Amino acid sequence: MLKTTYSPGTLQYIPFYYVIWSDNLLSASEIAVVKKTVEEDAALTETDKATLTSWLDKKNPPPNGELKRWKQTISRAGVKLVESDTYPLATFSQKMVCNYQTECPFNNHLKHIEVNLGIQPNHYNHLFDVEVVHEKTSRYYSASTLDAILKGDNANAIDSFRKAMVHPLFQWEIKRDKEAFRQKTLEQVQHLAAQGYGAMAYPEAYGGSGNMDAYAAVFENLMYVDGSLTVKFGVQFGLFGGSIQKLGTKKHHDRYLTATGQAKLLGCFAMTETGHGSNVRGIKTTATYVKDTDSLVIQTPGSNDNKEYIGNALHATMASVFAQLIVNGKNEGVHALLVPIRNEAGELMEGVTIEDNGYKLGLNGVDNGKIWFKQVRVPRENLLNKYGEIGDDGNYRSDIKNPNKRFFTMLGTLVGGRICVAKGSLSGAKMALAIAVRHALQRRQFNDSIKVQEDLIMDYPTHQLRLTPGVAKSYVYHVTLNHMMQVYSDDSNTDKRKVETQAAGLKAIITWFANETIQECREACGGKGYLLENRIADLKNDVDIFTTFEGDNTVLLQLAAKGVLSDFKAEFNSAGFSAVLKLLGTRLSDRIATINPVYSNKVDKEHLYNPKFHQHAFNFRTRRLTYTLAMRIRDYIKKGVPSYQAFLKVQTHLLALGKAYSCELAYNTYMDFSHTIDDEKHRLLFQKMGTLYALDEIKQDATWFLERGYLGGTKSKAIQQRVERLCTELRPHIEVLVEGFGIPESCLTAPIAQ
């Protein structure tokens, strides 16, 4: 039996005290937990209690010599730290006492400290000079339960689709010849159409189930197969078919929608132009009504006015073309019409010119092209006339008299595509995270002079900090986008402007998040992440474009910010600006009060982990940015600066507001959802991930919060430390968390993920 100068009572607490004093986050509330435990431990003598209590004085901490003696006592015991024990540190303490004392019963009071302080083995296994029996992952939580929570009401559709993805046609392989790649992608789309997946969002009369929500779930799962397939699927059924469904009327549905859902009619979505990008209202292609022939003539007026980057352009026989509609010499604004671009033999129609965009950074299985129209004539019936039509008398009419409102109403019906883009990019991030985490749970590197084998790189705090916040944010964004799609799919909501504002901001921050996360995963996998076989390289290349199609992110954030300024009540233009400012004055005239210094430096765990603090921080940022932005614009206008020029001067401010608003929206949506989870264990896990999301977001924007006095330096540092601690707390469950994404094993083909 080993000898020690410590009494049996104090000896069992030494591992806990060593861990506590090695942690700079020791707070008043944590000290209170330990003190209360010591006081209630009947096995301790009064001398033991006095000694243990004296070691909890932050103003007079144990000297370094005492800490060294604690470590020597722990190391000399020669016991192993077994991470898979139910209470690893309490069990370790018991085993240590057994080497010094004849009796060593398990102390439930120590278990109380371990549970209430949230002490995890990866917080302290590097502190002890002992052998650590590592566990790759804990099975305390259920991956199938997490997956079920994320699937929600779409579980049946998703489960059925995942089984369909096992088909050999969807087996991933390296494809570098774009012609062969495009042909394979086309075959995959046609196969999915034959299974009924393309028409899911269409009404039952046209082969669908009217379930846009389920269609979006299928879309995001396609990303696990291949990015090119995902995009081509979206172009054919979501953009082309969606424009017929949402902008056309029954005559268009009857004639085209069933064939589109079956992929017997291949189409493309010709909106974007080379010279005008995101400025849809400014496109130059014209569709001029000719009364004598009762037809529309489509014309590309200039060399840079062609349709650009049009997916499906090389395979499609018809295009949904957006053009300025000219009727009786008057421009009625942008409308969509169906234009045949190839005949049944696959030959270009007269007046149509199409060029291949060629090889791209990614998505080379998508046949992107440029399209020009030269006096291409189509019947009047080809105008998609839900929001505006040309009557038999040759005159234009619309139930929406205001041209601006008509334009935004038309675009608002297509917001589902923007939400799907965000969903697809998020799936790319999930895929990269799953590969990187599984690799990190196998790859070992470095050790010290005692351990027999090298450490798993997932056990390094720096690696946890690289990947874990991304996992938590993936859950937050998944829940948020699911909710957004449900709101968009609700046909009782006829005004889509609010949804458009929210989707614009979320699409921007989520596609940026996806790109940043995939890059982090690539680096976290080292050279292995650079190999094509391990999928991350293609994910990186494919998801890159998601930041600019369906709306450039910088433009979308400005759209979101303008939506916040106008409070979703009026279009934002010079004529209505004074009314907007009056509205803002009513809502925000209280100004943003100076933050109490006590609050700005509050660092205890209960406060930093409290959702009320997170909500207050996000709301403070959004409100302050809104108020200061409005006042800046008002000051410019008072000086005679035109409204448009005033906005140019505050563009960076608009971007900051768009990001802040979208972050707050995501957090509030996620936390509201977390309260609906019945299983308490998994509900608390979801809320912990929400806490990590919030603190990491505040940390990322710490400069702004510090400059406004919302955070003090002490609190800012404490938030950084809490982010690191949350990452280590989630470390034992990280594999289950990425399994909870529900990515089929048939898709996780990367060798480093096996």
C-alpha cells in the first residue's frame, strides 16, 4: 500500500481540486457547488472540511507546491483513467484512494460535483500523468433520435428517398470529363423523375403530392450523392417546373407540368443575364407583343444582354425566359414566358443561339450555357400569366396595379429555390463535417513520454474548436431552414415579402457558413482532405457557387436589411422613406440604453449559458444597427443626398444589419423549436448546441460588442473560454452528432471516413 500525508477524506477530493484549479474558469457558482458538497459529506471530519474549504479561496489559492504534491499523489497511484466509466473522475478518485487506503467506498458526493460542474474526461485527461483508456465516442445520446428530430414531419419521404439512393446509379466516382459527367447526371435526374421525386411539389393532378416541404428535404439529401445532381434536379423540377407552377395558370399546368415532373420535357430557367447579374428588374431581354400575329417576339438587344450560366441549357428543349414585356409600346415590367429552344430532334430553334459555358470550378455535371434570342416568335399563350396577361383584345391587364408590387410578388413565389440553395449548401457542410469528424476519431498524432499510443486528433482542444461549432451551427441552421420552408409552403400566406426578406438573409449567412466550414474540414483532414477520393475537394468546389447563385450574398444581405428598415410594411424607395423613418422613430425612439457595467462584465456560467442573455445580445445588436442605420440615412437625406446615393454610402452598415438580423432569426427559431422536443435528454442537448451557437456568434463579433460597451474585456474572454469548454463537453458525443445528420452510409464513401 502506498503512503501519503493526506487524510482519507481529503485524498478522494484531490483529483477534483486539481482539475478545478487547473481551470481558469472557476466561478463563484462552481465554488458554491463544491463547498456545499463538502459540507454535506458526512464521511469527512471537521478538519477535512476545514482543509478542503481553505483550498477553495480564490483570493488565496493553493500554492504551486501544493498543486505539485496533488499531481504526484495522483500519478504515484498508478491507476488508469477510463473515459467510458459512467462517472470517470469519481471512479478514478475511488481507485486512487484504494491504492492508499484499506477501504475505498464510492463517494456519491463526488458524483454530484462531476455532474453539476459538467466535468468531462477531455477537460482533464491531459493534466494527469496516468494512462488514459480513451473512448472514441459515447452512446449516451441516440443518433437515430437526433435524425428523427431533424426529419420531423418529412420522415417517411426522407427514409424512402434514402433507400432509393442506394441504387448503383448513384454510386459516387471521380468524373473529370464534363460530357460523360453531364450524361450521367441527366440519367440520374431521369431515374428520380421516374420514381416520382421530381414532381413531389406539384399538385396530385400532375403526378405530385403538393408537398414542397418534402421536395426540399429530398433536394438537400441529394447533396450527399453529388452536387451536380442536386443542382440539375433543382433546375429541372424546382426552377423550370416551379416557374410553370407558380407563375403559370391551368392551361400551362395541363400542357407542361406532368411532362416536366416526368423529365420528358426538359427545361431551363433563363433569368440571369451577363450584364445584369442580380439586377433582375434591369434585364434587357425583351418580349414584344405583336397584335397582328397574336404573338410575342423575344429579342436579345446587345452583346452582353444574353442569358448567362443557364443550367440545363445543353439538354433542354424549352426555357422559362424572363424578359421586359412590351405591350402597345409600353414596358409592363419583367414577366416570364415559355420559349421552345430545341425541336424533337434536339436541333436549335430558329433564332436561338446557345454556347457551352465550358468547364467550371465545380458542378461540371451541370450543362450551363449562354443563350441569345434573335426575333424568336412564340404564341401569346406562352406568357406565364398568373400575375399579368394580355387579353384577347391585345391589351395588358393585371390584378396587381402597382408595377413594383407585381414584380416583387412574382419573385416572391420563387423564394423556395433560394431556401433550397441554402439547404443544399448546408448539406455540403454536414457531409464535410461527418468526414472530418470520423477521420479525427481514427487519426492519431503526437503523444507524451508516458502514453503508449498517440492521441486521437479529435481529443485536441484546437481540433474540437475547429469542428464542433460547425456541427452545432449545422443543427441550428437545419431547424431554421425547415421552419422557413414550412412558412413558405403555407398557401394561406399570400404575402411572401416577409419570407423573402428572411430567406435572403439566411441564404447569405448559411452559404457563407457552408463554404467556411468545408474549408476548415479540408484543412482539418490535412493532405487526406486534399485527395479527390475523400470527397471534400468536390464539396468545396461545388458549394462555392452557392454564395452567388439565387442571389449574390452581398446583395441579399442588403435586401434583408432594407426589409428590416421598412418593417415589412412598404417597399423601400425614396417616395416612402419619410414614412419608414417615422415608423422607426416610433419603434426605436427609446434609443439604446447604456449597458450597466456590472452586466457587461458578468461572467458566471448561469448567465453566459442563459438563453435570455443570448436573445438580449442579438436583439441589442439588431436594434442598435437598425436605429443608427436609419439615422445615418435620414441625415444624408436632410443634407439633400438622393435616397439611392444615401444607401450607397451606408452599404457596409446594411450588411452588418443583414447579418445581425439573420443570426438573431436563426437563434430564436432554433430555440423555439428546441422547446417542442419531448425527450428531455435530447432537448437539453439541442439547447446546449444552441448555447454554443450563440456564444460562438457573439465571440465572432466581439469587436462590435466591445466597442459599444455591451461586453467588457473580462466577459469577452470568458465567452471565448466557455466556447472552448462547450466544445470539450460535446467531444464525447461528436460522432453521434454527425451521425444524427442522417447521411446514408452508401454516400459516405470517403476512405478516411470508413
